[in-house]
Amino acid sequence: MALRVFLWARSLARWCKGTRAMAKGKLSGAEIVLKVLEEEKTEILFGYPGGAVLPLYDALFQQKAIRHILVRQEGGAIHAAEGYARSSNRVGVVLVTSGPGATNVVTGLTDALMDSVPIVCLTGQVPTHLIGNDAFQEADTTGITRPCTKHNYLVKDVDDLARVMRDAFYVARTGRPGPVVVDLPKDVLQAMARYTPPPAKSGAHLSYRPRMRADADAINRAVELIAGAKRPIFYSGGGVINSGPKASKLLAKFVGKTGYPITSTLMGLGAYPSRNKQFLGMLGMHGTFEANLSMYNCDVMVAVGARFDDRVTGKLSEFAPKAKKIHIDIDPSSINKNVMVEVPVIGDCATVLGQLIKRWGEVKAKPDAKALNKWWAQIAKWRARKCLSYEMNDDVIKPQYALERLQALTRGMDVYFSTEVGQHQMWAAQFLQFDKPNRWLTSGGLGTMGYGLPAAIGAQVAHPKSLVIDVAGEASLLMNMQEFSTAAQYRLPVKVFILNNQYMGMVRQWQELLYGGRYAESYMASLPDFVKLAETFHGTGLIAKKPSEVDDVIKEMIRTDDMVIADIRIDPLENCFPMIPSGAAHCDMLLGPADKAATPVSEEGMVLV
Amino acid sequence: MCRVREAAPRGKDDQVSEDGIERHIIAVLVENEAGVLARVVGLFSGRGYNIECLNVAEIDPEAGQSRITVVTSGTPQIIEQIKAQLTRLVPVHKVSDLTQEGPHVGRELALIKVRGRGEKRVESLRIADIFRAGVVDSTSRSFVFEITGAPEKIDAFIQLMAPLGLVDVSRTGVVAIARGEKPI
Ligand SMILES: Cc1ncc(C[n+]2csc(CCOP(=O)(O)OP(=O)(O)O)c2C)c(N)n1
Ligand SMILES: [Mg+2]
């Protein structure tokens, strides 16, 4: 009975609203927001309701085009949107309320800014006449998020709403992608306005026009330098992935044409197939011996969509000291920011790679085969060092072993990996392999613990049929574990593969190597029983304590249809090698436990993070 | 309109000091929207760049455009970064490094209040005359002078006023424009 009354009231309300709107040809601000989301082909909203956004939730309730995923904390919503965006090359959309809802997304916005992830985040705001009054749940959202967004807007007039929303998507998605906040006062969501569909040919943005094509001159100089190289290396980054799958294809094509070696940043993994012989593995602080030494010794470096982050360069004054550098980037401010380069090439990775390939063919460029053979022979020697080898053990699970097994048992599957932040993340980067872009979701620039689970949820929403695995540390996982409840609600069968060392392992490693083994606050006492935790969230819990149990747990995890937490109890004291201590050069790598005393970290190095 | 000054010594705007630090006048054409000034100022403070002075005013109400003039200093690499970062801001139309791009005129306006009687009062008026500063307000015990010119000229004027009863100074910071026929 009650239900019927409710349904009747609802249809009456819809009817009233319909006639009212029809009579005036107007829509509410909330409806306009949804209209533009539809225009932008948004299918999913990750959000959490509250007073200021109730008009939007009410409008959402009355439509079917857009699906809302209710997270358990707004921080989860934005990481989920990041996972969704990065795994699908679409814009991730977030909806949160004013005040605490908005402040809870600040970490995720910063994360998306650092890693150039396209996000549109709609935040509720108190009604315009209360702004500045310290009203209930008021926060200066545009003020707070100004430094952690690509751009943000406060909409004060419902007549501006559609334009601003379209603008927000355009800015988030084009150029170097990034997060954009649209702050929506409640009265603007309720006000009525005429909705006009977007102009058929949308004109160029007034002041924001990213450059896609590079100057012919820069292309010519780059090709000349690349063709004349004796010890060349490609160094690719997340920009290739952001540019879209075509960029990855063209990268592989160009690298193939040259026959040169290629390394990748953490964010760039997957842009070039890891299994290809020309791939040297990841570079940087925990990169491979061969990648870092090739960078150190190269004479021509081609940076493609990478930004010379300090985790990559190590000591700047000794970064690739003999190299002439070519830097391809869509963001002119990335050029000469950390490292001065000889040939800046400003443009979109896919476009520029296409231009390079074309020019390469036109001038019939031929690499110096003799020099290249010598270079590869040298690289083979570095490779022979087998820097990722580890000591196998029958009693204790080595994290490297667990990941090797995970890699082997998921090989060829339609799989996405996310990670949390710490040692497990670096091991995952070293031991997992990728044939395709968009399959690797990790927090690189900001290094946000708690990213992996919500990101996996977002990726699973985007790819409901795929296998999505969060390679987690037990400490990081606890930072956003409320999102298990989200996974449960939507039956998202994410798999959480915990490399459980019962330590904040990365912190412990630094304390061991740099702070005399004084393990201040890096032990995770009183950890939950992860098997029971999985069960309490309506999932399946598995545990492996011995190497012999690892395969079975992984197989069981893959086989299981619902959410799984696999608690892999690994060696608590294992360190992640190779390691370039902070402030050291690429040629000063610690390769294993025996190396640790050899190179004390300099005083300058100690102040670095 | 807005003025952020740091205690850096004033010199010629394209002065290069021994440590390779250069001083540049940069003109920025922006969309006149809420928060645009905060974006620019936040960029400077967030990335640790210097602002010696900064001002902003709407220059084209129809097109809704404002012009910001900022005087900053840094190594050539930092100056390039500053310009690239400014250009990256979504509401920025154009960034022009007047110092680099050639000859330009830079002017500042100041209002200076001097309080006093007798000989000192007469002396302040005489100096104002030499500097072509006008009197825009006066009481029996005070003057407000208006002076425009290069910042160094204003510095010199203020210095001379100090012993004569200087009580208040308000300066606009430099506004600048390129010489010749070409617009920004
Ligand atoms: C939000 C946040 N807080 C603190 C840190 C600093 N931090 C980096 S790694 C790490 C330890 C991570 O521990 P765990 O998740 O167990 O991963 P492990 O290193 O043990 O594999 C910490 C505290 C961080 N990256 N993010
Ligand atoms: Mg741990």
C-alpha cells in the first residue's frame, strides 16, 4: 500500500514537473547538469550525496541514462573515477556535496593533477547568497582546489551552467589532461533556465588552445639527431598513455623502425610491450640496472610524454651527462623545467610520433648499425647482471615470487592491475608485464596510499567482465578499505592481492638503509584478519603463508566470482632493489642487500624524499 | 590595484645581477573572470617565484579582458618556466616578456602624503616642482603629491620627502607597454 502511494506520488510529481517545464521550456540547473553529462556521453558518476547536492540526486533519481556508483567516502569516489578514466581513456566524473564532501576529494584531485588524469568533479556549494557567511557545510572549494586542479569554476548563474559544464569537460580532456572542479551552489541547481543544445560546431576555447602538432623544424632536428645516434635510448612516460592507444601503437612502430632500446617511467608502463626485446624495463629509483645505466651512458635521449621527475632523474647534475636530449611533450611548461634539453618538441604524443615516422621515411633515415650493435652488446652485459633476481626460499614467501606467479597465472588474460603505494608497488612495476596501455593503474606523482582499491573499483566498473587486481600493501589498503562495501553493493569482483609484510615496508626499508635500523612507527601492529575482513564485506578471503600455497591461492582468487582478498604473507624484511638512494646518480645503484653499506647517502640526499 | 612587494632592491627592469638573476617585466592578458588574479598570485607563491610588484586592471570591458603587469626575477631558466606556467593557466590569453621582447616603457604612479609647516612645507613643494609632481590635495598642514615616472624616480622623490614630513605612500607598481606600433 505504502509503496503504491509512493509510486503514485512520484509519477504525479514527475507529471507536474514535466508540465511546468514544458510550459516554460525550461529546465532546472540540476537537469541541465545531467543534460550536459549526457551530451558528454557520461555513463557513470562516482559520488556521495549531501544537502547541497540533493537537487542533483533528485534529478538523477528520475532518469536512467547515467548510473551512479555510491562510494563510502568521497576520497574513494575520486580515486575510483581515476581508475575508471585511466583504464578507459574517458573522463571520470565525480559528484560530492559541499564542505566536507569537497575537502575529502582534495587528495584525489592532487593525485589526478600530478598524473594528468581527466576528471570532472562536481561539488555542491551553499546557496549563492550564503557564500562567504561561514554557512553550514560551506568551504571555499574553488579557493582550496585552485592549486590542485587544472582549472575550476564557481557557477553563480544558472544561465552560465551549460557552457561552464561543457568547458569543464573540454579542459579536463584536452591538452595535458587533468582534474577540473565545478562548484555548484544549491540555488543554481534549483533555478530554472532555458537549455540550449551545444552549437553544432563548437568554436575554439577563448583562451585555452593546446597545441597538437609540432613545428616541422623541431621534427626535422629530432629525426636528424635520432638517426645519427650511437648510443640512443627512448624514455617514455604517462603522456603516451594519456594521448590514447594510437600513441602507444605509433611508439612501438617508431621504436621498431629504429631498433633502439626503450625504457619507461612508472606511469608509462604498458605503452610499449614489456616482453619486447627492445624494452629495458622501468627506469629510476627502483628501475633496472640496464635501464638506468643506458640512460646514464646514452648519447641521444628521446623523452616521449615523460617529465623528468626526480624519481626518474636521480642526481640532476649527473643525469645522462653525455646525452643530447629530445623532449616531446604537450605541456610547454614541462620543457626545461628540471632538465635542459637540446630539442623541445611541443605537441601531442600520437601526433608527434606520426610526424616523426613520416619524416623518418622521407629522409630514409638509417641508424648506424655498427654503433648500435656495440650499444646492444653493452646493454646485454648490463642485463646479464640480472638485477631483479632474488633468493628463493622454501619457507617464506618472497614478494617477487608471489608477483612472478601472479604474472604467470594471469598471462594472456584480460586483466587490469592497480596498486597501492610502497614496496609492493615497485615490485609490481618490476615483475608484472604489460602488452597494452591502460592496464596499469598506479599513483605515481603523488604516491597516494589508498589509491589502489578504489581505482580497481573504478576500473571494474569500466570493464565489468575483466579481471581487476589491486596489488596492495596491508598498510595502504587500510587507508580506503571502506570501499570494500562499495564493491559489495555493486557486486564488483575486484581482487585484492596483499603483499602483507606487516610493515610499512617502504618506510622500514628507508629506516633500515638510512636511519640505522630505527623502525620508528613503521610496524603495523594489530592488523585485521583479512580473511574475516573479506567475509564481513560479503567477499571471499584467502591466505597463503608458504611459497607452496601461492599458486593455489592465486588460482582460487581468479576462479572466484565475487570480491576476493588474498592475504599473501611475505617476508617482512625483504627490501626492494635495485635502488638509487635519493640524491645519487643513475650509476650509483644499490643492487642488493650486500650493497647497502657501500654507498652512504650524501647530506643533500638525506633531505630529499 | 593589487600590490605584492618584496624587499628586493629596485633597479633597471632588465638588470642582470652577478648570480645570473634577471629582472623581467611580464605582461599577461587574461580573461576577466573571478579568481584569475588569485590563480596568478597562487602560481607565483606555490612555485616559489618572486613577485617584486604586480598590478591588474580591466582594459577591455567589452571583451572582458584584464591586463596584469608583473615584475619578477630569476635565472633565465626560471623566467622561462614562469612564462610557460602562466601560459598554461586556462584563462590566460597571452604572456609577453617585455624585457625580452625589446624596448618598452614602464611607468608607475604614486600618491605621497607629506605633513608639515613652515620651511619644510615650502621645501617639499619646491622639490615636487622639480620632479613634476602635482598637488592633488592640500590642507594647511599637508599635501598629497601625485607623481608618475620610472620607479627609480619615485624612489628618489620619496627619499627626498622623508625628512620633510613624509607620512604616507601609495604606489601602483609598474605598468608597461612595448615601444613601437605593435600591440601585445
Ligand atoms: C597517504 C600517504 N601517507 C603516507 C605515505 C608515505 N608512505 C609511502 S610508502 C608507505 C608504506 C606503505 O606500506 P604498505 O602499504 O604496507 O606497503 P609496503 O611498502 O609494505 O609494500 C608510506 C607510509 C604515502 N605514500 N601516502
Ligand atoms: Mg606492508
